Amino acid sequence: MNQTASPRDPSSPPQLHKPRLVIVGGGVAGLALATRLGDQLGRTGQAAITLVDKSFAHVWKPMLHCFAAGTAQNENDRIPFLPQASRHHFEFWPGEITAIDRENRALTLAPVRAADGSEVLGERMVHYDIVVLAIGSRANDFGTPGILEHCLFIDNFVEANSFNEKFRMALLRAFADHEPLNIAIVGGGATGTQLAAELHKALELAALYSFGQTPPTLNVTLLEAGTRILPAFPEEVSAAATKELEALGVTVRMNAMVTGADATGYTLRDGGRVDAELRVWAAGVRAPAVTERFGALKLTRSGQVEVHPSLQSIDDDRFFAMGDCSFIVGNPVAPTAQAARQQAHHLARHLPARLLAGTPVPDWTFRNKGAIVALSDYNGWGTFSGGTVFGGGWFRGLSARVGHLALYRQHQFEIYGPWRGLLSMITDGLDRFIRPAVRLD
């Protein structure tokens, strides 16, 4: 990195400089944009491209439920930011935004601390000409009592690993004590539904290494406040997925509004209760709390930055927001990886002219290419943009599951490039012959 780690004075006189683009958030959209613009503008020295993220590695968010269950080897699926930045001519700075000085065009980054709390990097300032916010989203607890204190989330790599650690310890205890393991998941969207199936797959795989002992009973309860799970999919997919989960032994409860959580379970609005050793909250969508530090940028009630169809903030045309943290006023789009990826491609095409010549960025238009949901190796379904459903049936959703894997490989090829992407596929295939099929340590 050629950028100094010491804070710079934002009030110092302006100096001649190459245009500075800062991308906040290294998720699907942020890392794709940094990689493309680094190759286009950073390599030629036309602009300085900087990526900021509070972690040191990228993971594909649609795979977080696999990391949480331990059925994916995250050592292979992580993409560290520093080598990616070096190969693609952009800078990376770890840290979380604590303040924005829009008058002097400076972002303040919080100190970076080691696990023992010691300070590794002090507070720093990063100056900008254009900022792109791509910080994603997290589950929305809606202010429900006890959720933050007593529930687990899997909104990022750290949280998914934390859940996996607790899941493995609870599973070990259940094996030793010959007692059932009770897990309750709130939220019948793609994350909660896929996690419920993936946990059963993890138990099946772990049982292969149990020295002949009978595996414990896994009781997973999926709680959905609405009338059906997977509400973004057609009703026939919701019904088929419910039937598949119930065949696995998952208890699926619709119209189950959670009103509170404690150390042993959930309370429901109808007066009922669901006890569980592990409690997961995967309901709702809201932007990370960091958006509240963005000065006077207008936000929705869920913390998303309000933007024009050009993806520019309605308050400051130097700020763009894409992906789950943005809300297009007048024409909102569902927060999906598909939309975020399309927005990243749109800005990759048009931001160079905005940076170098001040050319306005045209409006972005969403092109719906359908959606896919895969219940581990058990089944899967997809929909085309016209609503046609594929998957399921005699082939147990093979086409949908292959499609889900193809989306992940597409993402790898986009970030790595064709040759490293191909090598990554080969490495993953070889790794299956070496490592256990489920995380055991």
C-alpha cells in the first residue's frame, strides 16, 4: 500500500491530485467494483481507487448459511482483500467509518484493534472525490426484546463462524449425552430456510465420524411471521420447500410472530413458547447501523440510503449507494445479490467518466433474471423472470442446485479472472478428497 497510515489533516489547503474514489464495503458489489475500476483506472494511474472494509477478507454472502453449518470449507472460499488489491491496482484499508466530513471530503476510520484489545492502527482519514457505499445489510430485530442479547446472527463471516463454533460444541454435547439438540430459527426467507436444511446435512455428515454411535436427534424449528416461507418465490415453491423441510424433520410454523427472546427460547404473540439451545435470528432486512454516521444523508426507517435511479444520494451527488444499503426513491428493488451485482456493473461502466470528466451517471434499470433457492443436497428450485419454476421433481432439484453453484462460480471468475477462477474450481474439487465433508475442528 502506498498510502500513509497516519491521519491526514482534512483542513489543509487543497492540492493537485488524481481523482479519488473510495468504496466502502467489500461484499459482492463493492469488491467487484473495486476490482474492475482498479484494472481500468488504478492500473493506468488515472484515479486512486480505495476499498474500505472492517474485515480483511470477502466471502460470498449467499454461502454464509453453509459456513454457519460447517458444510463449506471457508479457508478456500474467502478472498483476502490485500492480495486482491495488489493484483488489481487498488488500495485496501481495514476499518469502520466513524464520521464523514462532507465539506472537506474526508472519511474517518475507527482504530483497528487486535483480539486482546490493543490498538494496531490508530484513527485515520481517507479523502475522497466520490464515495460508493456498498455495506450490505443485516437482519432486522425490529426492536424485539431480548433478540440482541440472546440470539445468534449469520449476517457476515465472523457471525457465521461464531454460530458454527457454538453448533459444533452443542452437537458434541448432544452426542456425548445422547440428548436431542434443539435449534430455533426466526425468518422463513432464503437464509433461514436454507440454514434449516444445511444443519441437517451437517449432522448427516458428522455422523459418518461418530465411531458408530447413534447420532442425536436434531430438532430444528423454523418460525415465520407471514403466511408462508420463501415469500419472494411463487406459492408452489413455498409449498414444495415446506414439504421438503418437514420430510427432513424440520418443524415449520407460519403466522408465528416472535415477541421476545431469553436465554432458553422465544415467546410468541399467541402466548406460546419455543425452547431452543441455539436461537438464530434471520428475519427482516436493514442497513448496518454505520449508516447513521453518514451526516445528513437521508435514510429510510431501516437505515438504507435514499438514492436517485442513478444510485446517487438525494442529498449529495458525490455519494453513491448500491446493493442492500440503498433505497431507490420511487422505484425500490428487492435487496438481492443479483441487483447488487448489476448495480456494480452499471457504476463500473459510468463512474470513470464521472470521475475524470464530470459526466452525469445515467439511471440504472434492474433486469430480473430470476432467482434460485437450494435446500442443501436435498432439493432446490428456481424461477425465471416470467415466473416459470424449474427444479424439484424426480431429479431432486438438481438443475436448481447446479444453477446455485454456477452463480457462485460466476462470482469467483469475476473476482479472480478466468485462470485463477479455473484453478479455484480445481482446488475445491481436490480438497473434497482431503478434508472431511463437514467442519469438525
